Amino acid sequence: MKPRVRRTVEDIVTLSERLLQRGLHVRINAGGQSMFPYLRPGDLLEVEPAKLLELKPGDIVVFRRNETLIAHRLHRLEGSGEALTGVSIGDSGVWQDEPLKPEMVPGRVVARIRNGGHKSLRTPQALRYGRLMVRLYPLPQLAAQFRLRVGRVFRRAGNLMRWLRVN
């Protein structure tokens, strides 16, 4: 019988970062609502190696926060040389992430796979959409927050109606 190897999230994140540093693409699962509706929980994200200096506002940057890889939209680069930092915000978030240092960023999202369909995020149309999200900030974030909250209200109302029918 083969011995079972247990991997932690930390192991998988570290392996993904190492593969990106070697110039290989990786795929990671989206797990939160921070990029809703552009990226959704369960989407498979294809990440290519990229350095912070190579990224442009509107790109979806991947960075490490604790034991997790986060994918958020880059809004701007500040400083230069060793003082270079990036500012990123989730499409449905209203607060900026901590400043991104070059060593925190192993790559950028180049494609999304949802329900078997592959969508490139490097097409001219997708790149324009990313730049537009940055220019219109915070309006898209507020609209996404509103949509998420309204969805919760309707789900709760539906649950209440089902409960009332049973009782």
C-alpha cells in the first residue's frame, strides 16, 4: 500500500509560487466573492508568471496573503526601482489591499475557466474592461456590493417562505 502524502494549503501555495518562478503556468481555484461578477467561486484561473513591473492597471494580479493566493485587479503602480509598490482592489471590494511589493507577486491571471468554457483575459476587449473598472472605481465595486446584498435578501426571503409553508 502506498503511503498517503498530506499536503496543506501552505504546501500547495508554495508549490504554485515555485512553478511560476520557474516560468510555468499554474491553475488555481477562485474561492471568494472579492472579484464578483468577473470571477466567481469555483472558477479555475490560469496564472502566468509576471513581475510587478510588467503589470499594467487593469491586470488581475496574483499575490500571496498569509497562506492564500489572492487575485485582485491592479489599480496603479507607485514609486520606482526597489521602492516600487502596487495598489490592488477586488472588483467587489471597496478597500485597497496592502501595498504589493515585487516579491509578493508571482503572476497574473490570463484566463478563466467556468463550466468548461475557456475565456482569455488577455484579449483587447478583456484588457479594455480591466482598464474601465480601474477608471470607474468605486462605482463598479458599489454596484457589485449592492448585487451581492440584494441576492442575500432574496435568498433569505425564499428560505423564510419555505419555512412558513412547512410550519
